[in-house]
Amino acid sequence: MNIHEYQTKELLRGYGVPVPDGRVAHNVDNAATIAEELGGERWVVKAQIHAGGRGKGGGVKVASSIDEVKQFTNEMIGTHLVTPQTGAEGRLVQRVLVEQACNINKEFYLGMVIDRATQRITVIASASGGMNIEEVAKTDPDRVIREAVDPAVGLAGFQCRKIAARMGFTGKQIGEAAKIMQALYRAFRDKDALLAEINPLADIDDGKLMALDAKMSFDANAMYRRPDITELRDFDEEDTKEVEASGHGLNYIALDGNVGCIVNGAGLAMATMDAISFHNGKPANFLDVGGGASPEKVGNAFRIVLQDPNVKAILVNIFAGINRCDWIAEGLVQAMRELDIQVPIVVRLAGTNVEKGAPILEASGFPFIMANNLDDAATRVVAALEDAA
Amino acid sequence: MSVFVHKHSRVIIQGFTGQHATFHAEESMKNGTTVVGGVTPGKGGQEHLGLPVFDTVHQAVAETGADVSGIFVPPPFAADAIMEALEAGIGVIVVIADGIPVQDMVRVKRYAAGKDAIIIGPNTPGIITPDACKVGIMPSHIYTPGRIGVVSRSGTLNYEAVQQMSEMGMGQTTSVGIGGDPVNGTDFVTVLRAFEADPETEAVIMIGEIGGQQEVDAARWARENMSKPVVGFVAGVSAPPGRRMGHAGAIISGEADTANAKMDLMEELGVHVVRNPALIGETARRVFS
């Protein structure tokens, strides 16, 4: 689960990370008032969307007058900002962050992730800030510093000083950087984060360190115990079909093909997409109905898949372990009765109660195309697509 | 023989009296598994499925000599349950729960360091040595005793591969689901090492997915240390980068994480890679015959 930059900065400010003075604005007047109250001569206006790369899309601008603050805010709010991460349609900007600008001497990178290799929270830092850390790791791996944290001890002071020294800090700044690392670690641990990034961490005006941009994402599985973070979720930043699906206990991800997929289990769902691709078809979505798929759940899966106008055929692939094929079959028949389904449907059932599932589909009289196995299913759905075209 | 669980394994179920635990404990017993009791705090002294219920794992181990535990408690309580089993000296801990907070597992792994135990999962269908011991939720009837070791991250894709094998007349020594989470108890290398050491296992099928590097690490290990052939598949060739595909661990966060990148490397390292998931069984037959 992601949150906005202004929310991340508020959270980190509470932990003692120095961030620029600033507030979020929802309209032009609001932005002007904030800039006036902040004072100074220059302000940064930043579009608040979850996607990165905002600077490249014109979503980050420095204003030298209140009029410019108004102008930039006006240009951003209500428009779809296109960045390298949003896709061509962009993302609607509904608010901007107005901050006091500062002079930057040097930029650093400071991040934390849960590293799969060490299976620990790991600090990632670099003296090359302001740019994409993945790029730095690729072109100049020696400039990326990694330090794993022992969960029983926490991030130790000596580790912070070691990282700070390797980042090139000297004198007072070593202690300052160490304090920021400790604060970021506490926020990461307390709030069940999966990722935290300060990029850039900047050496500004008088040698102070400040987090000029910050990003955090959180573990959805832990949000039951983090109501303060859950509150920050912005549904406008998420795909409406994906949100609807998760409300029904379904895991749905929209893709750009034309074969709708309804599968149980994440691994089999991916493999089904792969099998379709192998036969030169293009999956329209990833959909995992999960365990305990009731007829209602199957109906909801159909509704969501069919909301995508690109879907020209559907492949249902169920390998029932904890599920039961007869429930799935009932759900399929019910969906056919309730929804106006015009596209061919290929069904492959296997596992628990398969012998009860197939007769239900046959008896229904609906033109299900039955498949014997995964390869057969993928072949048939691609063929059905060609017939329909 | 087999790996991790066998016909002498003595199994307890944590969260024993819950609905799913009850159903799957009964299924396991029908499949020949020796379930010796279970744990549900507050229900100690009762009987369930004709077996004793204990308040703590410590008591259960002392009374029954259990050495394997299947953990069926909900995700918020699972980390504590795993540590309880570790502390009580259980040797094989199978964690079914899907949705344990990642940082909980980070702490569990730290707690497990230095203890002589195998944690299988979380987010796994479990482990099965056909007709001898099953701890998990997989449909037992698709598994048959045989000579092939199976290890996978995904549950349903494990079923898919096993079904394809069964249709070709190939059975399994043991099938291990290591789970779909980014921080898990047991990695591919640990399971490959066990299969290599098991005299009955003649070959291994390894089924991975996008995210992380453990399939490649395993292939590298296998090249140096394994005499038995390995057939491999990585799910998610058609998955877009940056999106979490159901499993918390299935996300492409860099070029090296993609299914094709991993399969290319595995192939270079000597794994018999299957590019079409529908042909896992057929490839296995060709390679192993």
C-alpha cells in the first residue's frame, strides 16, 4: 500500500526526520495562502500522485513569486500528469504540496527495504542522490552501500556512522545522518513498511541535511494493526476494478490483452497467463479467486473480467485443492444466467470433486468449451478467439 | 525414504479445533498420517477427533513425542505459533497461513537462527510424502508414491505439475511447497540439498515464480553439488513489472527478477527448463527416462 509524498513527510517529521516546511493544497487560493504563510522568496510546487518520475512530467516546479505558485498549481490540479511510471493516460492530480525552496549543495540517497537475500530490513545508501537507485546499482554498483539490520538489536549506532562515513559525510554531518537513519528505521519498523526512500537527502544552505523527497510503501498484510496508515490510503490512485475485486476477496490485475482469465491460486494464475502467451494469445488480466471460492465469488469474478471491453474470450482454469469443482461449476452456470455473456468461455476443471463439476456444466445447456488440461485449455481459448474474430 | 516427513513422523496441529484445521487433519489421517494431537490454548484436556488437545506446544511434545507441527492459526497469530513450536523443539514446522506480516517473519527467522528446525512456508499448501505423511491442504488423491522430488513456491501450480506427472505415471518421493512469501522459512537450496541426500529421490522438479533470485541461487548450487537432474519452470513470463501478482513475493523489481531472465540463467546452469507450464510432466518424462 502506497501513500502520498506529503503524508510520508508528515509521518517522518513526527519521527524527527528534517523535512522542508510545507503543506498540501487542493486549489489555487489554498496554495497561495500556504506560500504566503511559509514566507521566503521561492517555493516548490509538487503534484501529489503515487507514481514516481514526476519531475520529468512537469509535476515539480520552482516558483519565484506567489503568482507563479498560483500559475503552477493551476496547471497541475485537474490535469492528468504523465510520467514514465503512469502510462500514457497519466494520473489525475487532485492536490499539490507547496514547500519552501532551499539551495542544494549535494544530494544523497537513503532507503530501506526488506531484502530477500538476507531476509532482513536492509539500509541502502549512496552518495549518488537524486537519481534512480536501480540505475546507480547497474552502472556503478560500488556506490551502493548495503547494511542489514539484526532484528533483535535494531539499527545500531555504529552501523549508521559506518554508512554515513561511506556516503562521504564528515564532522557534524555524520551524527546528523545517523539520526536520520535511526528515525527512518523506527518509522519503517513501527509502521510495517516494505520500502522507505529519502531521495534526495540533501545537504542544503547552511550544511543541514534535509529530506527533500520521501516515499514509503506498507505491508498490506500488516495494516490490520496500523489503522493510522490505513487511513491514508487513497482509492483514487488505484484501479477501480482492482479495488472492487479486492472487496470481493479476489486478486485482480488488469493487463492489456484480450483473453480474460479466472484461475485459483496465484502461481497457477501466472502459469495460465504464460500458457496463453506461449500459444500467442494475450492475457487481459491476472485473477486469483483464492481458496473457498463460492458461486457468488465466481460470479463476481466474471463481472469484473467482463468490465474490460477488450475481453474477447475467457479461460476458467481451476485446480481445486481447498476449493471444490462443483461450487465453481454452479458459479459458472449462475453467472451465465445472470450476465449477458457474449464471448466464448473455455473451462478446465481439475482436483477436488471434478467428477461432480463437469456434469453440472453439461446439464446447463450453455456452450462451455471444455478442456482436458492446461495445454488444451490454452490452445482452445486462442482458437476460440480466432473463430470469434 | 523421503525428505522432512515420513511414515514415522508424529504430527500435531496448532489451531487444532478450528474448522479448516479439523477438516485437513482428518484428510491427513485418511492419507496415512500419524496425527498424535493438537494445540488450542484454553482447550487443553479436551479431546478432538479422538486425539488429545493441549494448551501449549510444550505440553503436546512432552505428552506425545511430536516432532512435526502443522500450523493452522490465522496470520496475526502465526509468528508467535511458529516461535512456540521452535522453542518446544519441533523439528519440522509447516505454516499454512497466507498473509503473515513480512516483518513478523523477519523476527521469526532471527529467532530460528541456530535452532535445528525446518520451517516450511508460510503461505504454503504444505508438504506430502504420499501415503505416509501429509501436513497441509493439498488434494492428496493426485499424489502417488514414486521417485521424483517436487518443490514449488506456488500451491496450485504444484498440483498442476503433480497431475501432469501422474498422467505420465511418475510418482513423488516428497512434494514440498516452500510458499509464496518474500521472507520464508525454507529456500529452494535447502530442499534440493535434502533431495540430493535422499537415496530414493532420482530427480527433482523445481517450480519457481517471478521475484527474487532464489531459483537462480538454487540452480547454481545444483550445478556444484547435485548428481540428480533438475527440471525447472518459473511462472510469470507474462507478468508486468512492479505489480504484485497475488503472492506477496511475486513481484518483478528489477530485470534479473523476470521469469525469462531467471529461466535463461537456470538453463545456462544446467537445469532442464520448461518454457510452457503445460509441458512440465512431458519434459520430466523425457529428461528422466
